[in-house]
Amino acid sequence: MRTIYKIVLCTLSLCTFFGCKPKDLVFDHEATQFEPMANAILIELIAPVGTAVDDEIYIFGAFNGLDENTAVGAIEWQMEKAPASDKKWGIYLFPSDFKEGKTLADGFSFVSKKAGGERDIKGKPVTHTLTASVGSVNNVWADRWASYFSGDDKILHNGPVVYVLDESGFGKLTLYMYGDVNDLNGAWPGMSITGYETVNGIELAYFDIGEGNEGLNETLIFSDNGSDQLGDFGPVTFGSEPLYLHITAEGKVEELNMDGVVGHDGPVVYVLDGKDWGMNTTLYMWGDVNDLNGGWPGMSVTGTETIGEYTYLYFDLGEANVGLKESLILSNNGATQLGDFPGNDNLWTIGEDLYLYMGADGVVQITDPEHPGDVVWFDPKAAPKEEAVIDVFFHNAADTMSSLHVYAWGNAEAFGAWPGKSFAGMDTTAILGLELIHTRITGFVGDTYHLIVNNGNGTQLDDYTVIAEETENEYYLKITDEGVSELSVVAKSRRK
């Protein structure tokens, strides 16, 4: 085992002695940042968003006999930050240092001294496996640190801050400032990135301007460490509120409105909620992987996001699931489910974001999320739903069923939790010489309920579905030992 620091010093010394020409560097966070070695495995870690540039990162696993706790402080397994990238850390591994014949294929992970161990999207520890030979260069992506889930990674700033959504492609982003004070925080090319921070789920580079500089008017110039540069931006007045900017490879520098902006880890399923299920909505997936992101009723809503004038529920699927083919089932936490999407045993390939509308008639795909009314059955921003009642009349003709109850599931548990409402407390009425037991469900037009008649002690009949098709609805039902069916003689007489 050798540290990057020692290897770099050795290489620089040889170059100085023999006068060799330094190799041109490619400033890209996925490009190799360290020189490969013929007798070592080079691991280059692309660190999680928010990793401090002065953090200590360690590698551990079966190959070195360390775990998340014992690795921190083990200097021989500490990674080195790449000199030309604030997103990469590297380490040379020598198989002769591995313990008990173990290899990277037996599992390994990373731990940050400041932010804890590596975690997946659900907050669980991550284990990588890798079949690597000496002389190889291996990029490994870490998703996030444990502090992401505890909120302990909140960064405190002393004075004004400039946040940058950096899509410039620059390898080493620098910020030069002139105005009230020329060369503020450094002569050309200016100051380096202070660090990275996650705001609304988006990784932003940030520059701490310093408390003593509040109130200054400055013009900003971003550059690739002095080589390629973007146009002047400003002047701006540094105040107590952060400045958010977006820079692009096309040379744009523009303010970034962070209100409602959400970052996502991989593909997203957006759902426009015409069922009013809200945060009780769940997404189940089956296909290439059954129970993907959770067994029935599936994963909970990740959050909400406003697109145009519409607010969507959204589900973050995770970058690791790209390419899987799945069928999607939306439900009210398992109580009421809609038909599979795409349907007919077809599967959707996880890749581009998917926009769906769920309403009274099921699920339909939205092609223009800012104008969903063009393809949905009704506009969820329209007038409130129309109230409706469903009057249900039962004729009990069962021979063995006694102590009857009725439970209703669907848009709500209309008669309370299982076993529901007892027949003993219901009104009775006589129609066509039959004694009928009456109860009422109140809801909205379009609501669906599934009635389960039971004896309150484990015996139940098959579901019978009733729908609020109009504001006033009546159902006449007959109960036998075999099940529940329409009481046709009364139903037909009432329809005349």
C-alpha cells in the first residue's frame, strides 16, 4: 500500500531531475486524475455531493479487514484528493497488502471522517464489488454520506455566499472579482471553490465571499483557472442573502431561482393527483425486478414539485435502476389501486422522466407537464368535486350469516376500520313488502367503494362494488350465504 501523496512527490522529483515534460491533464470529474501504476490498482472515487474539499476519506472492506468505524484514522488506507479536481479522491492498492486472500470482489466501501459512511438512496450502507487487475484505473461513484439523512451536513457560512450550478465543463472553476475592490479575494484568476453544498437536492459549488465584504459592489468573472473564461456578470451587491447563479458550457451566466427547484437522483415518476390521495399515494413496481423499491403497496411519495402551474407528486426511482423494465401500480396506500401502467402486460423502461395523471378512469401518460389539461380527462385545478351520496339497501336472505357488518374500502373506509359498521345500528324500511336495511355513504361524484359483508368474526363474502356516478345513487342488494348480488326486483321497480 502506498499513498497518492508519496507517489506524486516521487514522480515530480524524477521529472525535475530528468527534465521530463508534464503530461497534459484532462479536467473532467470522470477522467483519470492520477497516473496509473503497473503494479497497483488505482481506485478513483467520485465523491458524493457536498463533500468538503478538506475532508478525510478512507476505503475499507474485507480486503483490508476494516469496517466503517475502524477505517477512520487508518492512514495507510486514506485517500488523497485529486490536485486538479474537487470531486475526486484516489488511492493505489497493492494486492500484496490484502488480507487472507481477499480481493475487492469480496466487497468494499468508503467512509468520510466528517460525514460518515457511504449510503444508498434509502439510507442503507453500500457495498461495492470490483474485479480489478494491477495496472487498472477504476472509477467508483459514491451516492451520499450518512450525514445526508441526519441533517448534520448543514454548512454554516460567514458572510455573503455565491452558489453556482456549474454546467460549464471547467475542470477547476475560479471566481475573479473587481469593482469597489479589485482582485477581491485574489488576483486573476481569483479564488477557488470553497466547497460543495446540496440545496433543494441539487449539488451547487459555493464561494464564501467573507463577512467583511458585505455591501461591496463587484463584477464577477468565472474561468477555468484563468484559461477559458465566461463573460462579466454584474455588478452585484453582496448582501445577507446568497446569490445563486447558473453557468453553462455555452458561456451563459444567469441568476438561478431556487424556489421550487428540486434535484433528483436518477429518473423520476411525476404524478398529477386527480384522486386527492395526496401523500398517501404509493407506487408499486414489478417486472424485471419485482417489489422494486419496496414490497406492496410499494414506495411512498418522495416529495412534491411545481411544474408550470401544476403541483405534482414525485417518486425518485434511483440512478441504479436505469434500464429496468417495470409495470407501475399507483394506489391509495394499498386500499384502492389503479390499473397497471402501461397495461396489457407491457413494461415501461426506466430512463427518461415519466409524467402520469391519475383520475376516476385510471392512469394516463402526460406528454406536456406544463399543459396536462390537453391529455387528461379533467383539469384538477377546476371547480371542487361535486358532493354525492350512495344509499345502500340490504335484504338479508342468508341462512347461516348472523351478526352482520359491512366494511367499505376505496376512496375511504366509509364505515370505519374492519369489520366496519354493524347492521344492528342501521335503519330499516319496507319496499315491495321486503324489509330492507339502509345505510349511506357520503363522498364525491366518481368515488368508488368496495363493500365487504362479514359477520365480524372472520367470515366474509366477496366484495361488491358501488360507484357514485351521480350526486344521488341507490343500490339494492341481496345477501345470501353465497354472496352479495343485486336485488333485481326492487332495483328494477325503482328505475321505472
